[in-house]
Amino acid sequence: MSTQTLQQLLRESAQALAQRRPSPEQDAAVLRQLTRQLRAQPEAQFVGGGTLAAPLRWLAGSGALLTLLALLFALSLLRLEPVKPAPISSGYLPLVSPEEWSQARADGDTVWIVPTEMPRERLALLGLPYDPARAGDNVRAEVMVHRSGQVLAVRFVQ
């Protein structure tokens, strides 16, 4: 198929489509019908809108909202966990495992409280905040030492 033949086919197709085109009267009739349908459509949406009057709709809506809020409040009360009492704190930071700490407290063994000073940089090793600019300064502390010589806990004092 040559290019010339393709051009001829396209011209013939364009002429055939032009002959099948609707008349201006048919175009106008379709446009009028579409306009009528478009204008009637919004009115049809509002016809028979609701069975309740406006004040009753407001009352029903506010009642539903209050019911929803009451249900949410009730559910939030059910999810509250009972308050657990805080553990009694001695101010000491344990340096041993929780098992060893509990055992030392339960045994009632003799422990010694030894006042000491330690470098501030040790606070970082314990996971406590410290000022790097004052890392060389000392901090006053009390260490709890088991009779075996093991350091159980530390408390920082001012």
C-alpha cells in the first residue's frame, strides 16, 4: 500500500463521515433534551428528601452523637489499667542484676554504706546524664557494699 493510496482512503473516509453527520435540527433537538434533563436532575434529588422535619433531624443527629460519645467514654474507662503502687525506692541505683539485688535485700545480710567520690564521667557509664565539660570533676556518692566486698548499689549525694 503506497502513501498516495492511504491519503485517498483517508479523504474518502472523511467525506463519508461528513455525509453521516446529523443535521443542525437534530443537533438542536438533542441539546434541548440534554438541557431539560440537566435542569430536572437537581430537583429530583431534593424531592422526598426525608421523613423527619428539620428540628427532629437535628434532635436525632445530636442524640446519635451523644450516644457515640458516651460509648467512647465507657470504652475508655474499661481500658484503664489499675494503678500499680510504685516500688519503694531507697535512692540507690543497683549495680548488680535484679536477682542479686532482690536476694541481698531479702537476706538481710549486713551491708556497709561507704562514702566516696568518683569522677563525673562514671555517670555516663551508668547511663546518667553528665556535662562533658565537667567530666574531670568528682561527684560525691555513697556505695552499698555487701559483706563479700561486692558493690551492690550507688547513691549520689549533694
